[in-house]
Amino acid sequence: MRQLIAAVLLACGGLVVGARASGGAGEPAPTRGTLEAALETISADEIKADIFFLASDELGGRDTVSPGQRVAARFIRSRLERLGIAPGAPTGYFYEYPLVSPRLREADTWLRLRAGETELECVFAGDYWFSPGTPRDLQLEGDVIFGGECDKRAIGKLDVAGKWVLALDEGKLFGDVETDLLERGALGLLLTPAEKYSKKPYAERFDGQVASMRRGDVSWPRTDASGNVKPQLPVLYVSRATLGRAWSKAAGKDSELPKPGPETVLRATHRRAYLGDGGRVMAENVCGWIPGSDPKLKDEVILISAHYDHVGTSTRDGQIYNGADDNGSGTTGLLALAEALVTRAPLRRSVMLLWVSGEEKGLWGSQAWTQNPWLPDNAKPLCNLNIDMIGRNAPDKLLITPTSKRAEYNGLVRLAEQMAPLEGFPELGSCDAYWGRSDHANFAKNLKIPVAFLFSDVHEDYHKPTDDPDKIDYDKIRRVARTVLRMVDGLQADKLDL
């Protein structure tokens, strides 16, 4: 019985730390804590199992932000916990950052136009429309004055403080009017088509934006240089027929709009309400922290990143974009690396493992982290190694940026050039054309540190529903992860030329 228990414990221990290495017949297994032992932990079969989960239909394409992506984040967190890797964010494994979602509570979103004792209830996306903008709950009530054409010179003569301004929409840009009204304390701007209005009818013009608000598509908050959300003037587009009904009630007969002037035309109350925290949603990067052991070098942190999001499920036909290569390959390669680093530990320098979200939306997760980085104990970033789409194309094809043709070429890239041939990549090609298209770009721009981006190029299934797990070269991911591990090992010397 004791032997059975010992065998079970040994097997479980192997699962926990991935220490499955053994030499050939009669050869001793590599010693834990060595590069050789760590290299042996990286398994193509385990990478395959992870991708078949992360790129399954059940995760819905891991869109930022979606239930499937949250499942993926918790899958990564559970692996880090199982491996004994410490949390790498201020309150745990998740580094949260805010996005905005314009998903309306339509039952609580309305416009009411009052004429005397009569009130006209206006229906969103039927009688009036507005753009998503930066979502915020609001309820505004005030008098409406008519400003004529949407022209800053004419409206500038009116006292607009605490009032709605009604103006004619000719289909022209009116940003200067919007800015002026905001500065002068107007409640908002009501637009209705002028006779010479030149654009599509409002119902058609705003169809896509209404669909976006009903879906709750997320966006990056519009902020000023200090990171504060920029104030925006509410702008409502009201159909001419709706406004005509309201004004006819005010005038007591069928009537055109009044002449421009300071007189009160109507009284308007507008309310809009969003799901969640006033339109704010939180996205998650997953962070794992492996502290260094050297008293001095431990404060220098090697940042290794891969994005774990993809583009989700099509709203047109329901097809799921599973993103097995983009970036299930980098996500699972980094998971395999995490297991290997536990076996290789202790390292002299610290390592932060970052699975970032929002890459497909515009590098949002890495932007959030690099604009407000968090590292334990006042540690400082040393360099960033980013991996994205490493599981397709020829087995020996691996690209890197920056190459020697870019000013950003650095010692980290030279290290990659030394290590890659040891894993079956005789010569690293160039992906300088992708310099700004993955997360390393934010680490270089915002942290001013050396970066290297490993990538095996796009293919016929790039950003298509056909990017599936059965097309992945799992041994290639294994070898890329081993290359990265060799690089991390090479970054443990006393002095580095980066």
C-alpha cells in the first residue's frame, strides 16, 4: 500500500511541476533546477490538450470581453495556482483595466418633449438616435431653444447655459459647435434634418451604431492626458416628423419650426442607462510572478507576454473564430514555459508572465499594463519577449522583429538568433512589417525597454473561422517555447548587453 501511495504521489508531483524528464536507457534524469530538466518538461501533447480546450467552440472565440474569455482567464489562473506560481497583479492573478460598453437598458432610456401640458414620449431608434460615444448614465432636463442652422457663429449669440439647443442638421461636421456648447454649459444638442440634409435617413445612418449598443461592443475609454474620461456633450438626432409633432402641440396647430432666438420652444428630458457600472466593464490580463533569487538581480524583471484573446463569434452568421494559432499557440506556449520555469527555478532575475487581453481590439491589455505597470517590491522591467502565432507554416520558419534593419535591434534579438538554431530554426526571418501589430510595441513605446517578437507568420486561416486546433504544428510550438526558455536562461548572467 505504501508503495502504491508513493507511486501516486510521484505521478501527481510529475503533473504538478511537469518533471517527466528521463535520459535514454540507463541514463540519469536531468537534475531539477537545470536547463536540461526544464527543457524536458515542454510537451507537444500537453500543448495540444491546452489548445483543444482554449480554441474550442464552447469558449466562443475568446472575444474581449466575453464569458468565453473569462473562462480562458480562469483556466490560465488555475494552471498558475497548480504550478505554485505567485500572483502577479496587485490583488491576485488578474490585472484589471476599464473598458466601456454602450449596451443600453432600453426600458430606462428615453426622450420626452413637453409642450405646455402635453408630453410626447420619443422612442429610441424610432423617433431619435445617438452615437455610443463614451457611455455614462445620465438624466438631463431643461428648456429647448432653437438655434437655426448648426453654426457656431449663430448659436454663439444665444444664452445656452443649462439649456438644450435645437439646430438643423445639414449633414456637415459640427465639432466646433459641440465644443463651444460644452464649454458654455449647455445641456446638450438636439439635431433634426434640414431641408437640404444630404446624408442617409437617421434610421439607416445609425443602424450599425444602434446594433453595437444593443450588443454591448466594448471600446477603449476616451481620456485626456491625465487619464480622466473626457466630458462629452449629449447629441440627439430627432426625426423631423417627431419634432414636428412636438412643436405642433406647443403651437396649438400644424407649424414649421420657430425662428431662431432665445425664446423657449419646448422642454426636453433625456435619460439613458447602461448595463453594468454605468457602461464600464473590466477586462483582465492574467499575471504570474516568479521572483528571482539574486539579492541584486532579482529587481530586474524579464517580461514574457502572449495575448489570449481572439475575435469572438460573428454577429452576422454565428460562426466562431476559435483562434487556435492566433493566439492559442502563444497562450499555450507560455503555459508550457511557465511549467518549465518552475522546474528551472531558482532564476537569478525575476520573471513576469503576462497573458494580455484586448490585443485584437487594438493592443488594449498591453497598453493598460505598460501605461500603469505593476511589479512587486519596486522591481523594474528589463526587457519584453512577446510570442504570437507560433504554430503554423513550415516547421523551420520563425520570424522576429526588430531585425538589424531597425534602430530598435538589440541584444535580446541577438540572443534569440543564437538560441533558435538549437531548436530547429536555422535562421530567423524578419517580421519588421509587424512591428506595431502585437503587444511588444507597447512595451517598447511605453516602457522604453528592449523587446523581441517571435512570430511564424500569417496563413490562409488567419482571422477566419477555420483557424482550428487540428491544423496546428504542436511540435513547432514546443520548440518555440524551448527557444524562449533558452533565452530566459541566457538572461541570467551578471551583466547583459541588451
